[in-house]
Amino acid sequence: MLTAVDLVKDYTVTRREPGLTGALRGLVRPRRTTMRAVDGVSIALSAGEIVGLLGPNGAGKSTILKMLTGVLDPTSGTVSFEGRSPRAERRWFTRRIGAVFGQRTQLWWELPLQDSLAAAKALYRVPEKQFAETKAALVEELEIGSLLDVPVRQLSLGQKMRAELCVAMVHRPRLLFLDEPTLGLDLEARAAFHRVLRAASLRWGTGVLLTTHDVADIDALCERIVVVCGGRVAYAGSIAAAKASLARRTRLICTVPATAATPAPQTAPPGVAMLRDGSRIVLTIDPGMATREEALAWLRADCEISAAAPGDMTTGDVLLDLYGAARVAVA
């Protein structure tokens, strides 16, 4: 349904020479350089499939989404939706997609939520009967019936996110783009959110491309993931396959002082990968190349370890490992 091949996006950025102050700063012309935000990314999404587009902050996910939605032209590469170009056939394309993007809203701030749904109905030319059926189902599943007559500005963050999804799906989009959609949701609302997305993929064949940092979203929704780091695809496949590829490795969860310095990951012994998150350090060890003792000795040479214990292979650990390996490769 959606195919992107070898997407590249370059930006021209202006930078001043470092260290210049006073009059010199105004006299020396800034240099223009080219920054590559996305480098050869390919993605495919089938009807009814839910795919996670994952990666650390600054990995290039937002730029990829903007190219896939036709907001940005790629420097090179192609995007095709059902055999047609989203950028060239903008009006045709936008009537078939829905989107919930981070800090951007499609809700009318001063008006009741009911009016935002009515505006979406008119904008997408949804037939009256289909609109009534879809609206009723979404309102019930997202538990927002009591919010329909409330001005959007009075809604909480979690209520706004549920309202955003309802408006984005009321025309039954063929393709849905979601950027951190469960932000601010409590456990019950998150579960309802997951149910709505799974039902849409089954009921209408809606394809979903989801960016999130929440492991619960990935476990509950994503059949496949595409991990991006440094503007490149570091992994594309299922979580199960990623876990299987790491199954033979040993994982140690080490606790260190939050202010402690750690060695650079690039200096690790062969077969040892390190990723740090505050006072938590995850060591992944290939037993065919290194031992647990060698990995700990390398880490202890630069910082004090207060605890070290074996770690189970969770989805979060798999992603941390993929991010860490991708950062080393990009560096």
C-alpha cells in the first residue's frame, strides 16, 4: 500500500566559525554546509498492518514521516501510495490518510469537540450514515461521549489525545500516521487506544505507521518495527526475530552512580556492547567473544559498579541494544 525507496533528505545549514567574539563575529561570513537528516531509508507498509517507526531522539523519524505524508519533498528517492505519488496528487492522497502528530492539533480550540468532528465530516465529505456509524463506534471505544460538548481548551492532555484520534479516524482512513499518540494517557485509556487501532486495521484494512518511545505500545500493536538511527535503517523486522538474534548473548544490568563517568562504547572489548541510561548500564556480551568477567573488568576500570545482575530480554532491552549498536556504527 505504501512504499518508500531509498529516501534521502539534505538540509542546508548556516554555521559560524567557533570561537569568534565581538566585531570578528559580525565580520566573518557564516559557512553554509549540507546536513543529511535521512540517508537511504526504505519502508513498506501493507493494508491492515501496524508498523513501528522507532529510534532515539534526533534519529530522523519526523523527517521521514513528513516525506511519507507529502509535506516534504525528498532530496532523492521515491514515495508511492497505492501506485500514486502523495506529493504530486496531494488532494487525492490527503483524503485517504489520517494523522496525529505530536504538538500539532486538528481540533478547534475554543469550540466543543462535537464541532471538530463535524468539520472533519465536511472536509472529507463523509456520507451521513457512515459518519454516524463510525463516530458512534469511536466515541464508545475511546470513552469520550461525555466530552463531546466540552470546549477543546478545557480537555486534559490525555482527553485531547483521544479526541485527536477520533477526529483522525472518523473518515475511515486507508493509512494512519501516529506520532507519540499515547502521550498522557492513563492505563485504561491506553488500552482503549490500542483496541481502536487494532479494530481499524481489521475492520477497515487501515495501515498504521506509529512512532513511539513507549514499549507498551510496541508490544501491544506492532507486528514489525523499523529502527532508525542517524538517518539510516538499523533494523527492520519483527521484535521476535530481534530477540532471537540476541538470545545467545548474556545481558548484565549494572548500577553506577548517576554522575559517574563511563568508557566510550567504541572502546569495549570485542563482543561487548554497552548502553547507558542514567545510573543504569546494560552490557550485552557475546559469549563466543568475551566473558562476563572481561566485560565487568573493562567497565570497572573507569567507574564504580554498585550492583550487577543478569537481565531478561525484554522489548525495551532489545531496542536499547539496537540503538546502541546503531550509534556505534554511525560514529
